[in-house]
Amino acid sequence: MSTAVNPPAVFTQDELDWVSWIDPLPEAELTERHFAGLVDRARAKSEYFRLLVRDPEVLEARTRTDKDIFYNVADGLPRAERELAAAATSRYNGCIYCASVHARFASTYSKRRDDVQRLLDKGVGTDLGERWNAIVKASVALAATPIAFGPDNVEELRRAGLDDAEIVDVINGASFFNWANRLMLSLGEPSK
Amino acid sequence: MNTEDIIDTLAGIEPGSALDAIRAHRLQARENAQKSYLSLFEPIDASEFSLAERAAVAAFVTGLHGESPVASFYREKLAATTDGAALVEAILVEIERGRTSGPYGAFPAGPLSIENKAGLIYRVSAERKPELGARLVAAFEHAHLLVFRPRDAASADMKALLAAGWSTTGIVTLSQLVAFLSFQLRVVSGLRTLAAANA
């Protein structure tokens, strides 16, 4: 499989492919248990999801966790800033694939494509203005091991105008990407 | 089946509290974080990754993040398994040997190389290998990679797990377990920090 891979060497908002290092299930072998795990049947076309569906129960629960944290925008943090937390976490952990997807979403929803690109080019220390800086800094503190998120991060998020429900969305979004990054980085690699 | 919400329990969130009300606005996320926990620790099928192995990897991973209610929860879970109880002491020693600060590692060669950061490449100590066995030795070394330097992961790491007796499906569940704990630890830590800031 690795012969066809053309790995990107920089962070980008371009659409990338992702190639698995171990065998996904063949589409023809998927059963109803697997389709339940995929949640969206169209995901049977994706190599990543056909690999994760080897454990359908955890994939299903993880997908539903993901969807609620990022798409349930009836209240709480705007979608753009949840995506910013995801992109910043991915930039810091070094997941070029996840960063590409969520930087793209952050750009689409915020209309701040150049700022998002600067985060990718310069890294998590770049200046994006008070509110985005606070979200990026909190995401990075959560991604560090040992976890470095502390009262200063909460205070900074509040000073930037976030209420507790929005801070919980930052915590959820950034924490979730510590899950996603480790799957995408360890089971395969991105390809241009 | 355990019905109490594990994140609420570990974060100390009381029913009727402000954070309980906030979490209720992400009910699908809350319920499915719980289902993720149950599918990893009370699975339908544990044939590719035993319950004692799951508890051992969880105790190791959460311990590497430093002492916390989450780490003691998984250590107790390990102590409660028939095959795992004898491993608790050995795992505590390995946690001490493996503890460091992350993320570190190398980026693909190119403009990002200036951000490369060297750090501990953890290997299980020779004296504890017989006690842990080949499967857990490989799992711990892989888990350490995922915790501290996920960007260093390579196809060779998959081969090492396969060579130690892990099936492809077992590798998927092992990866999910380590990655899920990375999430759970952070949600619990974040919520505890927020609750303390409000106290």
C-alpha cells in the first residue's frame, strides 16, 4: 500500500487522502452490525471507517459523540470555534490529516481563512486575537501530557467572553481531538 | 452493566449542579462517551483483547498522565481482574520509568523539521518482560508512543504489534482504547478545573 502514498510535509487546508497501514474490512464483508457501527452507510466507501468498523460498537459510540460535540449548535460555542479547537489540537499533536479537515471547516464557518492558515503555518503560538488565542491556548493546554489546563485557562476564556457552556464546548472539542488524532496518526498516513 | 456515568463520577459532577445542566445540553455526547467506555471495558466480544489486558493498558496509560481520580479508577479496575491483579506493582514501576512530557517527536522531513523535538523512546524493562508477556510488552510500548509522541507512529509499529500476537481487529480496539482514554482524561480534568474555578 505504501508505494502509492505521497505524504504531505506541511500543514494544509487542501483535501487529503488517508491510507491505512493495516487491512480495512472489504466492503463486501460488511454485515448489518458493521453498518450500525458506521452510522452513515456512505462511510463504507472510506478506508479509515472500514478499518475502524472492525470494532463496530466503539466506532458507533465514538461517531455519535463526535457529531454531538461538533454539530449540535443549538446553543454553546459557534461551530467555527469548535473547529478551531479541533484544528489547534491537531496542529499541536502533529496530525496533518485532522488539521487539514478541521482547519478547512474553521475557515468555512469563520470566514477567517488567512488566520486559520497562519495557525497551520506558524503553529499554535501565532497571534489570532484575544478570543481565538484563548481557545487555542486552552486546547493546547488540554492536549499536553501531563494535562496543563488550569484555572488560568478558564479565566482567560472568560475574559474573552466565553460562558461556562461555551468553555465546556472547548473542553469537549479539544479533548475529542486527542482521541481522533491518535487514531489517524497511528493506523495510517495522509497522502496528497 | 454499569449505569452510572463514568465521566460524571470521575469529574465529581453532582446531579442538579451547574455542570450537570450544561452536560445535559450535549446529551448525545454524554451518553455516547459512556457507551464508548462500556464498549471498551464491557465489550460484547473480548476474544481479540482480553478484559485483563484492557485494564492493564488503561492503568498504564492513565498512570502515564500523572496521578488522578482517573488513574486510580483504572488501577482498581485492574486489581479487580483475575489475571491482572498480579500485574499492578509491575505496571506502577513501568509508569515511573515511562513518565515524561509530550507531545514530542518528528514531523515529515521538510519545513516542519525545525519543530522536531526529541524525547524518551520508552521500552519495557527487560526484568519485567516475562511477567507482562509479549502481547502486553508490545501494547505498552505502543501505548507510550500514542500518549507522548503520536506523530512518530509508523507502519513498522503496526508490524511490531502483529508480530507480538495482536490481530488486526485487536490493534483497532487497542488504538481506540488508548485514544479514548486520552479523551476521557481530558474531559474529566477540564470539567474538574472548571468546577473548581466556580467553587
